Amino acid sequence: MHQGVIIADKTGHDGRVILREVRGEDFATLAEMRRDREMQSLLLTVPEATDDAAVRGWIERRCAEAGGGFRVIADAATDAAVGYAQVSQVHRRNRVGYGGIALARSARGRGFGRASLWLLVDYAGRELGLTKMLSEIRADNEAALKMNYAVGFRPVGLIDQHFRDVDATYDVVLLQRHLNGDGS
């Protein structure tokens, strides 16, 4: 059994991936993802710096965020990092937070995304005690929208011209998913 693993018996989770705490050997994968400008734009962020120190600082901030969670998505067969999952901007009184996943390019198309999102929903409900998870997704990110809909997220609005990248402005879909204390 891996330390920090979240196990879920949910439709779509077939044991291909686990969520675990960040370890030193995950740095290369996380840094590669953080330095991928196109990926970061899809995640609604434009990092100011992506040198090793900046990436380490980003990982430390994500891991230390009060009330939230930052976990590595790992291939269950190898324990190798293939992405990350996070819950941030948690409002403790309302038990609501923003969540999402990101997969390394090499991990896409293998069913890891949906399985990881099911695990994140479970983690947010069971471990963080949230009753609702929100997600903001670029309106042109059809793959992410489809995956979130499959895991029970529903659109609650469109935020016009909400995210400004280096060279474009994008609309963003606001999604929500109600959670039960049992992770469903």
C-alpha cells in the first residue's frame, strides 16, 4: 500500500492511478508541466517564472495552502508522477473549494484523467470535508469539459473574457459538483 493513497470505489476509477503526497523525485515531471506554456494557459495561469527555484516555490505554496490539498497523480503500476490534482481557495465555513487536475502530455489518452478526477472528488469530500467543488475551465478546452461532465460537474455560468493569456483573452465555464461526506 502506498502512503497517502486515496482509494475510491467510484464509477470510472479502475485503480490505474493513485493520489499521493509530493516527493523529491516528482520534481522533473512537475517542472516540465509548469514550464509548458500551452498547458498552463489551459489551466488559467501564466507563471511569472519557471526556473527551478520558482517551480519549487510554486510546489511549496500549493502544498502549504490552508484548507486545500495538492497531490501528485501517480501511475499505480509504477508510482511515477503523471500529473497533479489540487483543491484550492477553500472557504471553510461554506465547505467549498476549487478543484482540478493536470496530466503530463505523456500520460494523456490512457484514462488517467477521469480516474484522477474521481479520486479528487473523493479526496475533497472525505479528507477535506467539502460539500461542493467548483472548477473554472476555459470554454475552448473541450476535453476537460467533457471529462468534468462525466464525473458529475455541471455548468453554472459562462464568465466572458475572464482569462487573459500573453496573446489572447478567453471565456471560462464555471462548473460545480455537490459532494457527500462519503466522497460521492
